[in-house]
Amino acid sequence: MTNRVVLIGHPVAHSFSGGMQQAAFDALDIDARYELWDRRTSELPDAIAELRGDDFLGANITIPHKEHVVPLVDKLTEEAQAIGAVNVISRDGKRLIGHNTDVAGFKAALDKLVGRQKMPRHAVVLGAGGAARAVVYALITEGFQRVVVFNRHLHRAEGMVRHFGRSAAHMDLRAMPWHESVLEAELAKGKILINCTSLGLAGETPIPAELLPPDLLVMDLIYNPPVSQLLKDAAAAGCTTASGEQMLLQQGAKSFELWTGKPAPLQVMQAELDRAREQGPRQLPIDMGSTALPPADSGAGSPAPLG
Ligand code: NAP
């Protein structure tokens, strides 16, 4: 039986995860196929229920479902519970376990971006979705002293700050309204800017170029396009920049290890990312599912965290 792993999101066609994971399965002679499932929020419960079938090793979860999927799994790791977002599902028999490997992926990417410089203590984060939650949690646990979150819908950023209230009690974590003057003032004080919005997938930028000071470290979690408009503007302003590719690689390696129990072939995965950056994502089976349904929230409660 060929095992299956799926990426569940909306959209999914832009993702490099499929090619990267398929290359890793093939390199280690693991009989598994990675599929892309394009699913709306209202279709998520059925998609997650399907993962209980014996042929599934697990799944990756991407935009916009990382938070919606939390009540749909049977157990959460302590980290996924603390963050309130899941990007990987593995199986323990029929039980589905929700993990968050974005935290470890982001920390590895942050270390690489900072390099030999001293780790900054003041960050500006754009976005308040599932990826932003992992990033903010990573910054809290890295010992940052001030993290300011801007989001198009302020209430979502405020909700995230409330969510982390206790774990961020020792520091200044706050949500601020997305006004250029407020952003500019915070960027002038901050040392690092992390774009966790999906704005940029289609060529836009979240911030006007003139607001970027030259000594800023700028990371855009987007990796396709490999150099987003934000990163182009930041490089032109003299900032040090990084795309989301390292984070993708590192979170993907952790995902692979959870599904297979084997060390991930990092070099193979990086080579596939290099290839995809040059030529675009490898063609994988894309199941678009239904596209006509409106988003719906699941009313279910959260599962217990793993011990
Ligand atoms: P999500 O939960 O859907 O959140 C999307 C975020 O983008 C929200 O903050 C949303 O603001 C904001 N946004 C969307 N459209 C916008 C617009 N037109 N103007 C302003 N803000 C907008 O998605 P996610 O899972 O957090 O992922 C976010 C991005 O990170 C995606 O591009 C994803 O590909 C990338 N990512 C990369 C990696 C990696 O390994 N490199 C890992 C995870 C995610 P509202 O709340 O106001 O709607």
C-alpha cells in the first residue's frame, strides 16, 4: 500500500512543500505520495476525518486553516496547545496528533538571519494568523523584550496578545492599529521586522518602501515568490533580508521526521527547493474539492494537550 501525506489549505498550488517532501520520500525509498488538497474552511472537518484512514501518515496544514484545525484533532503537543495553531498532523493509531513545527523552523531561520550579530530584543510583527502565532511564541521564548503586532483586523491581533498573556507577562507584547505613522515609529525603534501576512503572495507589499530604515533585519515568511516586493524594497533600503525558505525547509524536515520516524534528508530537500525556486513547484496531484462553499467556524472544543 502506498502511504499518503496531504497538504490541506486554500490555496495550495503555490506551495513548495509537496515537491520537497516527495523528493525526501523518494530519496529514502519510502513508499509514500504527497498530495495537495485545496479545501475551504467548511470542508475542513471532512478532510481531517479522512486522515484517519490506514493509508495516511499525516498531513501539513496551511493557510488559512492552522487555527481552525485545532479542535478537529485528538491531541495537541504542548507547543501546539500553547500557540493555538497546528501545521502538522501525525497519527498514533486512529488518533490524530496536532503539532507545530513552524516554531522550530522560524527559530532556525531567525538564527541564520541574525548571523553573528547580537540577537535583537525588539521586533515588529505584521499579521495575526496561524504563522504569526508561531512567530510570536518563538520570540517570547527567545527572550525578546518588546514585540509589537500589527494586523489589518486589529481585534485579531488583540486576541493573539490576550492568548499569550500569561507566557508574555515578563515582557511588552502589544497589538497596535495599522496606521503608517504608528508603524513608522515602531520600525524606527525596532531591530527586526517579520511579515507573517499572506500579502505578498500576489506581488503586493504590506509596507511602503519609505518606512523601512536601513539597519533593519527583515524576514518575509513568504518564499514564493522567492524575493517578495517587501524584500526587494528592504534590500534597496540597505536592510538585511531573508525569505521564508529556511523556515519552510526546517519545519518540513521536522514534519518528515514525525511522519516517518527517520531523519530528514536535508540536502535532498534543499536541492528540491533550489530547483523549485528556479523552475516553479513540481507538478503534484491537486485535488481542488468544492470551491463554492462559504467559510464556517467549527464550534467544537479544543482537545487535550499531550502530556
Ligand atoms: P492566515 O492564518 O490565513 O493569516 C493570514 C494573515 O495575512 C492575517 O494576518 C491576515 O490579516 C493577513 N492578510 C491577508 N490578506 C491581507 C491583506 N489583503 N491585507 C492585509 N493583511 C492581509 O495565514 P498563515 O498560516 O498565518 O500564513 C501567512 C503567510 O505566511 C502565508 O503567506 C504563508 O504562505 C506564510 N507561511 C510561510 C511559512 C514558511 O515556512 N516559510 C510557514 C507558515 C506560513 P487579517 O487577520 O486581518 O485577515
